[in-house]
Amino acid sequence: MGNTILNVALRRIQEDLQATQGELQWAVDAYILVFAGLLFTWGVLGDRFGRRLVLVGGLAIFTIASIFAAYADTALELIVWRALMGVGGAAVQPATLAVITNIFPTGERGKAIGVWAGTSGLAIAVGPMAGGFLLEHFWWGSVFLLNVPIAIAGLVLSLWLVPESRDPHPGRIDVGGVLLSIAALGLLVFGLIRGGEGDGWLRLTVLGPALGGLLLLALFIYTQRRSTSPALDVTLFGNPSFSSAAAALGLVFFALLGATFFLVFYLQGVREYSPLQSGAVLLPVAIAIAIFAPRSSTLVVRYGAKAVTTVGMLVIAASFGGFVFLQESTPLWILLVLLFVQGVGMGNTMAPATESIMSVVPREKAGAGSAVNNSVRQVGGALGVAILGSLLNSLYSSRVTPALSGLSAQQADTASESLVGALSMAESKAAEVAELSAGVADGSAQAADLARAEDQLRQLGAVVDPAKDAFVSAMHVTSIATCVVVLVAALIVAVWLPGRQVNHESPTQRRKLLGDKEYDSRWMAGHESGTSDPDLPGEVVVDLSDVPWDSR
């Protein structure tokens, strides 16, 4: 919810803090990059010292950072506190999935992960809606204060309800590997953001950080392969269930967060919706995820994770492809349908892919495995905002520049940097004209000043429509890029994710294979779900997806 609520407030933050488009991207990416970089450390700490302990500590850090972020006076301060929020969030996220993996038996884990994934849909809904309501009545910092009571409630409930669990044989923490990964990702994304700010992709200020980040990333992978206690267990990627699902999730979140970034500016800039209205528009995707994610486990039992996840990604790609047809005057119901379709695809992608990843991770290493799962998603999201945001900015700047010839150099620079800059100048000048008009009427202002301001307003007003057209055109190209990325993810899953294999064991053989207690637990889970076994018609489904085939 922390990121979705921030997206709604981006325009207000940009206006109040005079933030550049690049600083806005860093306000989003600072959280995601620190989050992704520290996931390994917090996952290992949770496995070593206790997952509930790490969960509670992370919620405390997140609460404190949210309070300071709410009262940031500059864009730099906001970026710093967002980074600290990432420290706390990095502790919370892997702990939640690790707790689910250890509490629920395998037969119920798929459904539990579906509910876990479905809560993200609720967050997508609550975040923009609550953020929009707060921005209608308070200043932008209130969107961060909303995190405080929620995090405190989570802290108290965790202490009360969540049992402690830990790895009985933990390894040492690879601090150097974690720091190396943070430096690599930070440099890479910094270079991408500079490229999108108009410096040009071939300048040293862009290529230097980007190539440096790639070299450090390669060094990180090399050191992890040689380390006896790596921050990232790279051997997990040798398992097709793990590697293909992780890669696909990373690409999907690359497209999803990048698209959300430009969709907010389309709603608030092009269509001129209020923050509350733009938050309400995102409601269909949230509802669809909340409905379909918990139910995806039933489809996986019948058709397999490969089929369900592949179809889900194709549905997501179709929704992004539909963005190409959006214009300023497109009927709202078309956008709502596209967002609902996107949510259906996400609901049938997130949970099956996550279950595919966690099914191959030993329970005692659930924290580290969950960290890998979440870090791939978050890194993909960070790069999506950076790359797609940079692409959007570059395309917008090139398309709007011909319409800026009548403006001063400073005004042209502001208008070419972002759509918000062009709109803000026109709105500010309109307010100035209104003030001068009142001044001329009461004798406190000169008519010449009013005439000069009205002339400037006409010049700025003439730029508004071309700026909107330039943004929509840039958004169309960026939407095509997001669609292609998701199609690549679907291809990866279709080719490499293992398909559903037929279970030929009789109920008696399955009981012997699992043991009485585990068999009864999985049978009860299948009975409660009301799902019949596709391999044994008339029998209740008993999940054997985690049992190696060579042991049957």
C-alpha cells in the first residue's frame, strides 16, 4: 500500500516540493531499491533469530520512517525517509511469506499464498482511495501517516497471533554481498533515470553509472557462486520451477509498476482527475486481484501452474495492449474494463508463480527463499519505473518540444521535462491573472502588468493541449513496451515452467507416501475446497506437487 498510495500523491508532491521527474522516480525507487537490497539480509536474520522478531522489528522501523517522511521539507529528505521505509519493509515482506510456509501444511499452502497475494489487491484499492481522500482534505504528508496505525496494529497482532519459528542450523550473513547488490542496483537505476531526464543515453553521466552498475551486478553474482554462505543462493535458479517463475514475476512487476507510474499522470494530468477520483479508477484491478488470487489454487490443481500462469500473463498483456487506444476523451468505462482484466490476469499469476517458487525452498530456509521471491519482484518493479519512466519522459520531451517555441527558455525547459510542469505553469499564471484582475479593479495593480500576464497566459495555454497530446502519444509507445515485456514473461513460463504431471498413485499409496497425519491434512484441505482430483475422478484432491517424482 505504501507505493500505491504514493503514486496518487506524486503530482502534489512534485508541485509542493518542486521535485523534478527524476526526483519523483527516486522517491519511488529509493524504497524499492533498499527493500530489494536488504531482503536477503532480513530473510537470513529471520531464519536465524526468528521470523516473528524480524517482522515486529520491521514494522517498528517502517512506522518511524513513515512519520518522518510525512514532514519532509525537500525532495531529498523524502527520498531518504522513503529509503528507511524500505529498510523496514524489507524485514516485513519475507517474514510474512516465511511464516505462511512454516505454519500451513503443503496441502493448504497454495490457498494460503493465494489469500496472501489477494491482500495485495486490497492494498491496491485501499492505497489510492485512502490517499485520494486524504489529499482532498489534508496535505500530501498525510498519505504517509496513514501507514502508522496500520503498522502498529500489525505489530500488536503479530506479537499476539504469530508463532515464532527459525532455522535450527543457520549460516553466517553475507554482509558484503548485500552491500554489493545495493551499490550495483543503485548505480544501474541512477544511470537509467539520468538517461530519461534528457541528458541523452550515450553521455558519460548516463553510461558511467549504468555500466558500473552492470559490472558490480556481475561481480555480485560471481561472489555469490563462490561464497559458502551467500546472500543469494544462486543454486536455486537451477530449478526450472524456481527460475522460470522468478524471472516471469520480475518481468510482470517490471511492466506493472512502470505502467502504474504513467497511468497516474494520465489520470491526473491528461484527464485532470483529482487524487481521489484517480484512486477510485484503480479500484477494478484491486477487486479482481482480491477475487481471483485466492481461487487460483483450484485452477492450478486442475490445470497446473504452467497453464494458469501463462494464460494469466496473456490476459495482463492484453490489458496493457488496450492502453494504446486510450485518448483524453476515451469513455471511462473502457479504462475500468481494461483495469479489471489486468486484475484478473494478476490474480491468476501472482499466487501460482509464488507457490512454484516456495515449493522448492526448504522450510527451514523459508525466509531466504521468500526474500529471493520478493527481491526479484521488487527489483523488476524498480527497473520498470526507471526504464519505462525514462522512455516515457524521453518520448514526451521529443514530441512536445516543437510546440514550445513561443515560451521563454526556462518555461520551455519546465514544460519539456514533464506534463505536470506544463500544466502547473498554466495554472500558476491563471491564478496570477486572477489576482492582477482584482488588483486593477481596486487600484492596487497596473493594467500593463495585467495585460502582460494575460499575454503570457495565452502562450502557456496554447501549450496545454499539445503537451497532453505529446504525453498520450508517449504513453501509447510505452504501453506497447509493457505489453511486449509481459509477453516475454508468458513465453518463459510456457517454455520452462514444469507442467502438471499426472499422479497415478492410489489413495492408499498416497497415504503411505505422505504419512497418515500429512495425508489427512491434505485430504481435509481438498475436501474443504470442494475440488475433485483430476487424476482420480471421484476422489478428493490430495496435493502431491512438492513430492519429488523420483521418490514415488
